[in-house]
Amino acid sequence: MEKATRPLVIVAAFVGSLAIGLLITLWLMGGLGGVTAPAAIGGPFRLTDQSGQTVTEKSLIGRPTLIFFGFTHCPDVCPTSLFEMSEVLRAMGPDAGKVNAYFVSVDPERDTPAAMKDYLSSFDPNLKGLTGAPDDVARVLSAYRVYAKKIPLKDGDYTMDHTALIYLMDKKGSFVRPFDLKRKPEDAAADLKRYL
Ligand code: NI
């Protein structure tokens, strides 16, 4: 009896883990959007942009928003994503001023508003860099379910491992789905314009 049931248990466990993996993927991709996903991502926050202006969840109301979480010392993923976001904003033309494009720091220790201002001067002027006190940053990371972890480097410095999704929020401030930057800027801009 044992011999017969053990493979079944293994198969059941395997199928179960596949199902859980699929559910998590669907949830992340917004596939279960009608059920719980829109309410599950986002929430109250209070941060400061690179000009010293306060930005909160209320700033999301009335215009579509792209949010990307990263840090100015990031060697590759962040600058690439910010470049791609800049290309989309450029392709938006005059409508670029009708969307929010936020780069939220996962590294508030180093990313002061001044550091953000300096860093963002290389990208589209519509991009706003948000940072704040560590507690305030931790709150927004939790609300958006962002993973961010400090990784020590050999020289005593550190880097950050972090979620690299682009969040698309609608005019009501509700999460829609991850926004795909890996396409022509014109196509991404046309997609974003549908939410104006
Ligand atoms: Ni990065």
C-alpha cells in the first residue's frame, strides 16, 4: 500500500506546487484582476520628489501613473528602465505632462532629494524621483509589495536587490497591471494614452 500511495503523494504535491505557482503568476500579472489584485497593490504613502514637493497617494488621482522602484546607484536595470520610460514619455508628446512617472527609491539612505535631482537630470524631465525617511519608504514598498534587499559588497559598499516591475495605475489610483517597456516606445505610449 505504501508503495502505491507514495508516488501519488509526490504527484499530488508536484501538481499542487504547480497550481500555486500559476496562481501567483496570474495574480502578479493581473490575471485575477476581477477578484482581488487591484485592491491588493497600492495604498497610502507620503514621499518627497527631487524638487522638495510632497507626493502622496492622492497625487495619483486624475491621471494615469507609471511607478518604478529602484535606486540611483543601480548599475544596470534601473538606468535601462528609466531610459525606456523616458522614451515612452518622449513618444507621448504633449500628453507626457498628463501622466505621472515616478521613480521611487528603495535606498533612502543614499537617495536624498538632491541625489535624485542630480541623477534624473539624465532622463525625461517629466520623471519624478521620490524618496523619504526610511520608515516612509518602507511603507510604500510594503503597500506595493516591492521586494528590496541590501546586499553588502566586498569593498564595504552595498548594492540593492529589488523588484523591477513597472506598475501601471489608472486615474483612480488603482493598480491595472505591470506595464511592458520591452516594446516600441510608440506602442507603449499608445497603450498608456488609453488610460488618460
Ligand atoms: Ni536597479
